Amino acid sequence: MPTLDLLARPSGGFAMVAMDQRESLRQMFAAAIGERVGDERLTSFKLTVAREVGPYASGFLIDQDYGFGQVAAEGMLPGGLIVAVDSLQQEPDGPVEDTEIDERVDLVAAREAGAVAAKLLVIWRDDERRERRLEIAAEFVWRCADAGLLSVLEGVARPAAGTTGFDGPAAIREAARELAGLRPSLYKAQVPLGGAAPEERLVEECARLGEVIPVPWVVLSQGVERDDFPTAVRAACRAGASGMLAGRAIWSDVVGSDDLAAELRARSVPRLQGLAAIVDEHARPWTAR
């Protein structure tokens, strides 16, 4: 079986880029330029990010519909290619509400094309589909192992319909306890409190999160203000995380740019390099988990 060295930096930590957003990216374009864009514009954006930012990432996540095949065929990345296998249930102008495994993604073919890992997003809610989501996640972990791929399982906790007094950090922990308990190769977690707290408070919350995760884990950037993300990554790594797999915190402010490649080089690459330096200094190597 492959090991997480395929996604890690020499330090044993992870500084990975997520570029698997679909309708969410279309929404970002609409907000940036005032119009909805077509599939070709989404694919072009993703491929440009892969070319300009991907070489600086220890891993790169992209979806099958908007660029995986081209990234793999053209050998754009030095390594660490991750294919998204989640089918997203999402209204055109809304958030992802639920997910399933995308049966169109052939994991063996993805591995043969160059992928080393697959990723599944699970929207965790304490509702009537809770057990079903756990079954889907377990099936994903098993399929990845069977196909010779690493499994990256992402849990995003949301309140069930009608919930009042939602305790975000507690829900993030409960989602992690259930999902990471399935023993994926790597668990991708939300930053508690949306990263909007003093660093020492974030360290405390991340330490509580890490206590329930029995595998190496990283944090995502969705829900965290871009300027807060470096501190959030440092706090998580100080508390035992092994790095990050992030998209918006790295490239969201260049969506709609007239000179995308130049803006990525000027903004996103230095941002990723700064995050990688934090990971190298503070992250727990994945082998130490």
C-alpha cells in the first residue's frame, strides 16, 4: 500500500492545495465579476492554479469534471495528485447539503492515470441520515484501499434542520470521532471556531479535536477568513495536526482576475510558501501519529 509520504513535504507535514470546488467556485466567480460562468471558465481557472501553484504544493486535489484528466495527462504536478470522488448535492446558489460517492470515478483508472489518493467530503449532521453517511464513508475508505489509493476523508459539521444552539466545536469533534474512527489514511477537519479566536484558544480547541482523531489529520480553510488562516494552521499544528489541505485561503482573491497566472504567482504562491513554512516548523510529522 502507498504511504502518506506521497502527499507530504520532507518534514513529514502537509501543505496541500484544494481545487475541487464546483458550484461553489461558480458562485465565487459570480460574486467577483457579476455573472455566472460556464464550465470552460471553471476548468481554465483550475488548470491555471494547477500549473502556477501546484508545483509548490505537497498535494493537489482536483475533481474529475473540471480538470483531473488534463492535469494527470499533462503531468502538471511533481506528485501528490488527489482525485475528488464526492457527488455534491448543492443548489446553484447554496452550500453543499449532502454527498454521495460519485460512481463515475473509476479509482483504479485514476491511480493508473497518476492519482495517489482520493478524497470524499461528508456533510455531518445529527439527523436521520447520520448512519447512512457513516456507511458511505466506510465504503469510501474500503474502496480506496482496494484500489491501492490513499484515502482522504473530510468531515464538515453542520446543524440538523431545526437545531437551535448549535455547538460548532463539539459537532466538529463528534464528526471527527465517527469519521476518523473509520481509519482513513488522512482526516481533513474544520478549524474550530472558524479560526476567529486568539491563538492559544485555538490551540486548546484543536488539542481537544486531536484527542478524538486516531489518524494523521489536517485542517481545511473553508469558513476561515483568509488573513486568519496562517494563525489557524499554526495553532492546529501546535496541537498535533500535520498540516493543511486548503483552497480558498490560497487563491480565492484571484477569482475573476484578468491576469490570473500573474496574480497567482504574486499572491497565491507566496501565501502557500508561508503556510508551508508554518507546517515545517510546527506540524506533527504524519509518521508520529
